[in-house]
Amino acid sequence: MSTPVTGAGESAASSDGDLAAFIAAIRSGPQGADIGAIFDLSAVADLRIKSARRFRGPDRELLKSLFEQLRHSGDSAGPELTERLVGHAAGRTPGELAALGDRIFARGWYDRLYPEIWRLIAEHRAAGHTVVLTGTATESQLRPAATALGITHVLGARPEVEAGRLTGRIAGTVPCGPDKHAAVTAFAATHDVDLARSYLYTGSGADLPLLAAAGAPVPVAPDAPLSAAAAGQGWTGPAVEPRTGPTTGDYLRTVLGFAALLGGALFGALSKAHTRNRRTMADALMRYGTRWPLRLCGIRLRITGAEYARSPRPAVFLFNHQSQFDVLIVPAVLGAGVTGVGKKELIRHPVFGPLMRFVGVTFIDRSDTDRAKASLAPVVHTLRDGLSVAIAPEGTRSYSPQPGRFKKGAFHIARQAGVPVIPVVIRNAAEIGRRDSMIARPGTVDIAILPPIDITARTPAELDREVAAVRQRYLDTLRDWPIGAV
């Protein structure tokens, strides 16, 4: 097997689609900002899924157009649809169009992102490459995906603006075919990127002119024209899994898992009722109320660093948040003597509200920073009383495998209580239950528990740097998964 290596004047050699081979090639290849990694939207997201989304409100028709246009950004209809879309947006402000792009992404487009490509993007960023997301769409549509994937530069269509409002026309051209080639070439010249030594990822045959100019052409889930051209040129790319919807079996397993959660929680609490010790009952509730549903849903946990889940205690366990099912995964991994922090909306949930209150979860108001800080104050007493706490420092679920920005609340709590923080890095959770989905899919979730970090001596001024450093540990761990976890 050969791998794509991009030295000066070299073109991409072939590979068998093994993601590890592409990662190794990036690591062993040239480093630095003069090497570009240009990703077309068709290479980072599955565009083949037809939309079933329904939008409401006065913007529903424009939102629907924005959603559907993205699906055609990799084919010949893309430029015409983009121009029509910008025409429909006439009179809006750029900020309003950007907000609509964020809504589109949050309403389901994030589901289409390939986690395999995120890993390649992480490698390019670690190599210091200049990473770009392009596509036959507006920059407002591309930017939310770029942000979730950790990409700084975006090359898309730019609507014309006069007096702070969109005119309904495109400023310049829509990036497609030769026009995209020209836009990428101009960007490369402006940013001192050597296109002849750079990587170009796409799934669209419309990008053949651009592929021919790149040092490492990499087809990803190619359409028919690109697949034929790639076969003739010997271009190969990493294999990616199509983004499919849940099956009937997934729905059935989820229903059984939900019943097992209720049954397991009840069984656990009753099995220790004779002790009349609420903590003992809560620990049993979580043990059976997490293991039973995970087993019935076909979710297997593969853990490394399990010793850090048991000692030292108490501690603040930090976990990166991707899935609704993290509420089952985290307690199943950490075991007894742990409670958590949740959003206040859950307190009214007819099922999870009472269960979470019983196990001592602290509820916070995320809409008000001052109230959120005040509601976290009792957690310090919880830790001083000997009970550990699990917190998602992002505050919400991430749209991609990349952890979001970490907040400082959990670190302040650990510092005040005089306990360490222990990172719990979760990989693949979004593949068994995507961000906003309540349907579980069978699969394996990898968890790496890292050594404890003592922050008790950190000053408030030093805490910002510590928070950034801890988040970087998550990124490094996701990039280089510990031996023994696989």
C-alpha cells in the first residue's frame, strides 16, 4: 500500500482508503503554513441526503432554500441555486443571513459532517497547514461548518452589500469549476500557499480543474464523474461512512433501553432501600439505570485509564459532550460516589427530573451567567463533603468531534474545593447517538480517562491558560488515541 505524500513537485500516490495511512502521510509530509489543505464542502459533509426538515415562521421559505441549496453545492445546479438564493435574500443584512446560516446548521446540517474528515483536518492543523473550506454556496452557509470543524478560512460566494443591505446580487462569481479554481489560486497567492504542494479534498467532479493543480488530489465519497477521473489518474481517498438515518431496529432498541433505564433505576434504588442511605440508593440507581439500557441498546464502552476514575476522590470529572447518551455513558464509566450538573430545563422533565434530583444533580440556568455562577456554589460543598462531580466544561453538546470552547466554572469549583480536575475524553459518542437525537445506534464508545490535574495553586489570572491547556489535552488525545484503548 502506498500513501499520499506531498513533497515539492510530488503528486499524491495511491492508497487503499485506510484513514490511518492518510494520517501518517500528513504527519510525515511537509509542515508549515505554505502547505494548504483545501476542503470542498462535498468532502466534509454527506450531500446525498435529501432534506426532510420543516421550518416554521416568517423565514421558513428562505431557510428551506438555504438548506436545500447546500445539498446541491457539489453539482452543476449549485451556481444557479446560489444566485437564486442570494436574490431571495435581498434586503436582508449580512448579519441576518449569517444568523440564518447558523440556524440551518443547528437544524440538522451538522449531522452530515464526516467524523473521519474531522480527524484529517485536525492533522493538517497540527502540521501548521493553512486549512480552507470552500464550496458552491455563500460564506454564511459554509462558516458554521468551518467553525465546528476548526477551519479558519472560508471561500464561498459573497453577496453584494449596499448601505448595509444585500442587493440580491453576487459580488464577483460563485465558486464552481474554473471560478473555484481561480478563487483558490488567488487565495493561495495572497496567503503564500504553494498550491502545487498542497492537499485538495473534494467529492465533486466539478472540481477537476482544481484537482489537477493540487499537489495531492484526494477524492472523498466521489460522484460518478470524479470517480471515473480518479480511477484514470490513480487518485484515492480515505473511506468515509455515509450519514444514514436510524433503522427500525434502532428505534426498537431505544424503546427497550428506555424501559431498561426506568426498570434499572427502580430496581437499583429498591435493592438498597433497606440501608435507608440515600447515597447508597442513588449509586445503585445509577449503576443499574445506566448499565441495563446501554446493554440493551448495543452500546459497548471501551475504557483506558480506568484507575483514574477511582482515585483520587473526590474530584471534578470533565467530559466532552457530544451526545444525549453521555448521561448514561459518564456515570457508567465513573461508578459510585459521583453526581453531576445539568441545565435547569431538565428539572421539569417527568422522568429525568426526579431521577436527577434523587442522585443530587445541581441544576443551573445557562441563560443567565450570574445565576449560573450562583447555582454552582453548592457544588463546592458537595465536593468538600466527599462526593465527586461530573461536568461538561463546554456547557452544551458539540456539533462535531472537536470539543467546543471550555468555560471556567468547573475549574473555579475545583480550585475552591481543593480537588483535582480529571479529564474524561469521549470518542465516538455522536456515532451512537447524534447531538439532538434520542435514538440510540449500536456501537462502541471509546473513553480515555487522563491523569488528574492539580489546579489548587493556580491564581485566577493563571486559570485562563490552564483551561486552554486542558482543552488542548482533549484535542491531542482525540488526535492520538492512547495505546490500549483500541
